[in-house]
Amino acid sequence: MGKWYKRIILALLLLVALAGASYCFRAPFLRGLARAWIVNEPLSRADAIVVLGGGADTRPFEAARLFHLGLAPKILVMNPKPSPAVQLGLVTTEADLSRNILLRQGVPAEAIVVAARLVTNSFDESMVVRDWAATNGVRRVIIPTDVFHTRRVRWLYRKELRSTGITTEIEAVPVHEYEVKDWWQHEQGVIAFQNEVLKYAYYRIKY
């Protein structure tokens, strides 16, 4: 009985030590996990910059910045399917919002192209980019998007555009709600990372 009691106590102490170590080193581990997940590719001059749906507080602003750096002469804006509020005329469409932000950021109207086809998800967007690029002689596009969204975007666009010869460069754009160094300390960061891991797995299975 004494020997088993000592073994149980030793096991409990080991578990406590492991839990303590995990707690103490959680920050470097979670920070490293995020950095390993995020894709941030070197950018070169392209034919167009793509503004994906959502992320109005970051994506069109970054697209405008890249445009003014001379990285591309055109900006393609996605056109998400209107929400009920948009259909009632209560709020503007995402495409119009992104376009207006670009205009306010000094991007000429003639440099902005709003996709004609409505989209409902990231896969639809990849099809729009593929078809638009193929019909407009576009060979390289830059896609700035939220940090945790980058891995799914890179996989999806490489898969769907591989046969066309169109090259994509993915840029990780910081968001306002959290930072990579402490994403697990913010509800939005935890939700964003968790959702993207699940969506990535879902896309790998579905597409």
C-alpha cells in the first residue's frame, strides 16, 4: 500500500509540474503556434491587388497602401451577396464600402474594379479572381488579408489557380482587435484562430 501511495503522489506531483510548466511557457508556445500558422509572403510587382469580402477596417486600407507603393495598377474588389439590411437599403454594400474607402485613400476610380459576380464564401472569391484574371491578362495578384486567414487563402488560391499559371502572393495584414504576440488573451483572437483552423480543415476536405 505504501509503495502505491508513493507512486500516486509522485504521479500527481509530475502532473502539477507539467501543468505549471505549460502555464509558464504558454506565451512562447502560443506565439510560436500563431507565427507558424500565418503566411506572409514577400511581395513583388503584380498586375492587381485583390480586396476580399469582409475586413473593411483593414483590407481596403492595405490595398490602397500597396497601390500607392506602385505594386499593382489595379485593385479588384469582391462583391459579397447583399445581406437583408443591404437589400432593405439600410446600409451600403460591402463592395461599395470598400470602393469608397479606396477612393478616400486616393486610389483613382479607374484603377478600381468591382467584381460583377456576387460571392458568398472564399471559394466563390477564388473563382471570381481566376476568371477575371484569365480574361484580363492578369498573371500575378497580391491578396492582403487578416493574419489567421492567410493559410487558407494561400492553399485555396494555389489549388484553384494552379492550372491557369496565375501567381498569388499573400500578405498578412494586422487587425485592430488583437496582435500575434498576445492573440490568446483576446476573445476575438481566440475566435479568429479557432475558426480559421476549422475552416482550413473543412476546405481541405470539401475542395
